[in-house]
Amino acid sequence: MDRKDEIMEAAVAVISEKGFAKTRIADIVAQAGVAQGTFYLYFESKEALMVEMAKELIERMQHSFQYNLLEQKTISQKEFVEKVYEIFHGFTGIVRDNAQTIRILANEAKNNEDLHKFQIMVLGRVSNYLTELLNLGKKSGILRENDYKSIISMALMAILQFFTSNANYEFPMDDAIDEFIDICLYGLLRDKNA
């Protein structure tokens, strides 16, 4: 892990404990074990640090969705179902692994226009990708007509809320994700037995 990542990791720990407003740069560098000048080599301010954290999260999500659906004219139901599982597991994995960071960014997005824009952009990209996949499924005759954008938005928000809440859940998470996908997906399929 490089210094920049160490500083960001320290920021997540300190901000999670103290809150953004009460966290000072001195607190972050003390947690990271670096000099204050080192912080300023990478970030102009706490706000710039938050924007950088949001950018890195977007990059992780983009790497998770490196599949070009536009090249396909149709998709089989089997391939469609596999792709939906892959996307949701990818998204939930990123959210689960970065829950503290996402919680901080979501809280600060209320007060910071740049972070708010990043939040909308991240959810928009994932939502657009899923909408593209669902439209391909509809065009292929797999899915019935529906307002996919609102369904996707609700599903993504439910996942975000679930993983960024402070609750500790005592059940196999991957199984719960599969059940969630089954409930969402099989309500959309035209022929559930195909």
C-alpha cells in the first residue's frame, strides 16, 4: 500500500469515529503515521481527499463492469441470468468492501456539491449498465415490459442501505444476495422455466 492509500485508509478510520466536521488533518496524519506535509503532497484539503476517495470508488466499479453489451444483438436467458448475478455480486462486493467509505461519502455528499455529483455519477453508471442489460433481455424476448430504471434504482439503494447501515448481520451474505437477485430477477422473466 502506498502513502496515498495509507492516508485515505487512515481518513476513513478517523472520520468514521469522529465525523468529517470534527476530523482535522492532524488527526488523519497521526493515524496514518505520516507528517502533515506528506498529506499535502497528495491532497489540498480534507474535501479534496473526499473527492479522491469517490474517484477511486468509481474506478473500482468501472473495473467491475468491463463487459460491452452494445456489441450483442440478443442474449440467451442463461447468459442473461449469469450476467445479472455477476453484476450484482460485483456491486455488492464493492459496497461491502467499502461500506465505511461509502457511508462517509454519502453523509458528506449532503454538504458537498462535488461529492453529491460523484454519488449520482456512480449510481448512474451502475444503473445505466444494468438498464442496458435489462433492455437487451427485453429485446431478446426474455423479459416482460417494465420500467427498469426505477426497479434498478430501488434495488441499488436497498443494497447500499443494507451494507452501509451499522447493523451486524449473522447469515451467509452471498446466499442473501442470491435470494435478493432471485426475487428481483424472476419477477421480471417472461418464462420462468426456460
